[in-house]
Amino acid sequence: ISAIAREVQADEELVALINKKYSIKCTTGLSINSLVDFPADDPIEIIKHIIVGSEGTLAFVSQVTFNTVVEHPHKRSAFILFPDMHQGGQATAALRRTMIDDECCVDAVEIFDRKA
């Protein structure tokens, strides 16, 4: 998808034609305007929008690659209660500033208020 989007976006005449055709409401067929509406390096957004309104089109994903965080050998989690959100926020900021071997030692922090 990224290669196709780059090719389309490089052709000024084609971009102008697509923009003209899709300036009117179009509710059927593939929304190929997503090839010019989104950056070529954002294929997920292109795919999400290209099949919207494409009645009768069957779309499936045959392969997916997830880019995830590093699988560290040592992990910890904690449930800590604070008297208020301000103090919880201060603790969160302090955790993010904590460095071990020049790397932040906290990958994620989730804060809940009492209503949650």
C-alpha cells in the first residue's frame, strides 16, 4: 500500500484527477482518495479508509506484523494508592525520570481515579 500511495502521490496529474473525482460525495466503490489523503508511510490509515463505503467488497488481512516493546527478562508491576491525582501524577513523573544504564526503567504507567 505504501509503494502504491507513493507512486500515486508522485503523479501530480493523477492526484488532481483523484481529488476532483472525490470532491463529490462518493458512497460506492473503493475510496482510492485515501491514497492521496494520507501519508504514504501510514499504510494503516490508508487501508482503514480505502474500503469504507465499498459495498460488496470483501477485504481480509492475510499477514500482520506487530512492532512491540522489548521483552525484558525481568518485569515488575505494582498497584499503588495515592491520596489524590496530583500526588499520583508526581510519582508517575518521578518514575519516568528514573534511569538505569541510561535507559528509562518504566515502560508504562496507568492511573485510575477512585471512580474507576
